[in-house]
Amino acid sequence: MKNIKTWVILLMFGSLWGFSEVFAGEFLYSERVPFASVWLSAFALFVLGLSRGLINRPGSSTVIGATAALFKLANAAPYWCHLLGIAFLGLFFDLAASAWMKRGQKPGWKTVLSGIVAAYGGYASFAVMITYVARYEPWVRGGTAKVLRHVLVGGSLAAVAAAILVTLGYGIGTRTEKSASTEPGWAFAGSLVVLIALWTLGRVIG
């Protein structure tokens, strides 16, 4: 039963991230808001930090990223570059958090470092993959200049946001984890309700 509760919470966080990608992302991109991906990444990194405070297990952030990508794929047009960016951000946060953010650890420089590495790692790996491996035409056309701008400008803005929001999210998560452990039934029920609500809204509105 404990494993089921853990999976429901992880799927809920991933769906929350995916929900923001579908609906906030639609607004940001349609309105041509500058650095739309940075705003979306900032929220994602907050969610990843929060979830890591609640469930600090290697692989958990990768599951959240994969769920977010699946939610977007199921409820929006399949922009493969967006899905790739989501997956890489979750993966690199997982690697950084597994290395530096240990269970019971208080927020500090290691949480800041994890967020920064996740931001730069996610942005750089996405840009290299989409340009030089997948050979996606808009990125190939933009060339190295587009890759560097994405990493050095977008990645740096995301890293600044990550330094603040991962630490904030992780701090809230660690405090919430103590309350959730005393009332696990409510934590599970609440997560399940939110999970169902997000997917229902995604299918109906998306």
C-alpha cells in the first residue's frame, strides 16, 4: 500500500507539471511572452523541489518528468521538442538531487546547486539533442548561435529561478512530509483527488 501511495503522489506532481505545460504553456506561447520556456521551467523546478522534499528517492523526479510529458502528449498537440525538454529537465534534476539532496537534509547550498545543475543540464542536453541528433529543422536553421542563446540566456535565467524555487519548494516539502507522515490517509486521498481532477480537466478542456 505504501508503494501505491508513493506512486499516486508522484503521478499527481507530474500531472500538475504537465497541466501547467498544457494550459499556461498555451497562453505563454500564443501571446509570444519572452522566454516562455523559462517561466514554465521555473514552475517545474518548484514542483520538483517540493516533491523531493516529500519523497526523496532516486528516480522519483524522472517519473515526475515522464508523467508531465505524458500528460502534455495526451492533452495537447504533440510538440516533440517540448516533450524532450520536459523529460531532460526531470532527468537532470533527478541526477543532481540524488547526488546532493539527501533525506532529512535542510535546504542549503546543495539544494541551490541541484537546481542550477538541473537547469543548465536540462537546457544544454535539450538544445544539443534537438539540433545535432534529432536535426529538428528550426533548430538546425538557427545553428550554434541558437543553441548558445538557449543555454546561456534561457538556461541562465532558469538557473537563477531554480536557485530560489528549488530551495523554496524543498523547504515546503520537507515540512509537509512531517505532517503527511502523521496522517498518510489524508495525504493519499488528497493526492488521488487532485490527480483525477487534473486528468479530467486536461481531457475536457484540452
